[in-house]
Amino acid sequence: MSAALIDAAPDAIPLTAVASSDWATWLRVQPEPVRRWSDAHGFAAQPGTWLGLPDRDGRLSGVVAGIGLPADVWSLAHLAQALPPGDYRLAGMPAGLDPALAALGFALGAYRFDRYRAARRDPARLVIPDGVDGETLRADHDAVAFARDLVNTPAEALGPAELAEAAAAIAAAHGAEYTEWTGDELLAHGFPSIHAVGRASPREPRLVEILHGDAGLPTLTLVGKGVCFDSGGLDLKPADGMRWMKKDMGGAAVALALGRRILAAGLPVRLRVLIAAVDNAVAGNSLRPGDVIRTRAGHTVEIDNTDAEGRLVLADALAYAAEGQPDLLIDFATLTGAARIALGPDLPALFANDDALADGLLAAGRAVHDPLWRMPLWRGYRSMFDSYLADFANAGPTKHAGAILGALYLDRFVPEQVPWAHLDVYCWNDADRPGRPRGGEAQGLRAFYRYLERRYRGG
């Protein structure tokens, strides 16, 4: 629950957002003391700046915050940590700044991961604006914060068992069915690829399932890659490539946060959430380059690179998901560095086998300022997985089209008739920005929820 959002405060200080391009016009109609005060401080409403306005006794009586145009969800995100602690209310905004998104950005600006270091100060608090649904606003904030917390948690404290515990807690809170296959149970129940990737770690691999909703409802299945730490396996990553691999479970974090959000909102679906939780470790029984493994779907796969492990664990989960003939299948994964090279850290790569689904997701991302970027499932590249002794390999010698190849590998395990979207996410902020502190990020979460809400509830 966000400490930066409150329902009411009679003495809340008015907060006015003004675009820098509108500053001269706004200032001309203000009382003379305000104009003189602004001039004395050289304030020009530049984005990310603010000016406190005193009353006659020197107390803070108002705040003017500068924003840029076009306004977005992060326009007021700097204020929760910049303003003096206290209560504030939106008193004016430029056209185009949605009050719900502005309030969400303000609240996310207060986010801090405080498990190991206490926050240095209390955030400023914002009264939920008139006309904004406080329950929805808090749910959006809490979903993002939940995913960020999971990604930020070090691997020593968040292994496969702890990730499974997070899933079990969600199921228990919402009266959902919960199933978990651990260690050699994965082999007994037909998940050999997940087992092969995770068997070298002393922390046993797992597949967990949350199931909730009547059988007559459309089945929505979410799948998350939960590689809790990725060493690269025997194809060991270099030090700089391994440094942040606690975040390789970011797809699972987003899938769990989205599932939690859907359950809390009561969307009319039969929800299934599948999380493949493993460590990609090094030991005497590690998966080796050149090994051949069999997948749940029956394919044989030659291991070209043990660091292309995410697609292996997702393959079994997707095959299992497809057996339930879902109305919609979605997976989230920190799958390829190539997606970051192509699109940078802020744009998750969206792949889909259905144009209407892709278009709806892109529109939802634009509506809530949670951007996605579609990339092609170019099946002509499938030959790049050719193997001389197995049905196909998990990677190949080419450096071309890495993000597309990762998606194409997963595409083999999804029947054509099942609408499917795959999001290749970074789930990380490399540096501090307003509302997006350095560390874990819940990319695509709000966009996908907006789309699902409209698909299954309308409006």
C-alpha cells in the first residue's frame, strides 16, 4: 500500500502543475507577490522543478511544479521525494495530464526498496484527486511495487523456493488452487527441460501453478520465466554479464504481479499462472553444450549454449499451458540481451501470433503510458536452429536477430490456434529517474492489465 496516497486531508497544500511553455501566461494572472517571489527564485516551471509559495507568516501555502509537454505518467513523479513531507492536493493541471496517471506517477515516485536500508525520509503525500478511483489507483501502484520488490531482492534471499512461496501466498490470499512440482517430480510429471536447466543447483527447480475461476469462464494463462540467478551455466557469463542476474526472474515477477492484480480485481476469467523457477548453476551435473534433451512437447533439443536457458524452461511451461486450450496465452521473460540492443532498456519487445491481440496491447500501452514495441515473428529464421542430430537446437552460431530467435523458439511450443503474446522485458532501471529508481521495474504490467480488463470486462 502506497504511503504517498491518502483519501483526504482538510489542510492539504494546493499543488499546481504548469507546463514550462505555459509559464509566462500562468504567471501574468497571479498576484504581484507570487510574481515577485517567482522572479526572485528564477523559477520558470522547467520540467522536474518546483517552487514553494509562502503565506504571510512564512508557512508553505502552495506549490507550483514544472512539467514538460506532452505530459505523461512521470510528470509529477519527482515530487514525492522532493517536496517537504506533508499532505498535498492537485489544484490545477494543464490539459493532457490525466489526474489518475499523474497521481500514480507521484505515488511510484515514493517507492523505495527498504529491506536492507531504511528510507532516508518520509515521502510527501497526495490526496487522491477528485473523480479518480482510489481503489484502482492503489491496486495499480501495489502491483508495480510488488514486482519491483521481487526483482530487487538478492538471489540469496529469493531462490526457486522463495519465488514459489510468493506464488503460494497469492493463491492463498485469493482462495486459488496451488500446485508445485519440485526436483525430480518435474521428471515424473513431464517437465524435463525445466529439470535439466535447474538440476545443477542445490536449490531444487520448480514449476508452480495457480488456478482460479470457474471452468466455464475463458481461460487466461500467464507464464513467467523465473531464473532466480543465471550464471550462464557451463557457458559461463563474464563478470559484468553476471552482475545483475538476480533480475533474470523479472518475467516471473511481472506474471505474478499481473495475476495478483487480476485476482484482486475479480476479472471474469479462469486464471492460470505458471512460474518456472530455477537457478542456472554450475556443478558436476550441469547441462553441457552438445547434450540433447527432450521437452514436454516431445521435441529433442541439442544444447548449443547453456546460457540460452530461459527458452528451455519456458518451453515446458508453454507446452503445459497449451494443453489447457486457453482463450489467451501470455508469457513474460527477460529472454534476450538482443532485445535491449535493438530497443534499449525502456521498450519491451512484444511478439504475438495474432495481429488484433498485438494491436490491442500496443493501444493499451499508449493509453497508460507503459510502452511496448512490436517485433516480428519471422518464421523464415527457424532454420537458424537447425541441428545435425536433434529436432532443433536451443541456439546457433549466428549473432543475427537474437530477440526474434528467442521468440521463435517459444513459438514452436504454442499451437497456431491459441492467441499468444510474448514480452521480452528488461525489468530494470539502470539509473535513478523520477518514479523509476534504480533497480527492478515492472515493464508491461500496466499495459497488459489495461488490455485484459477491456478484453474480459469491456469498457
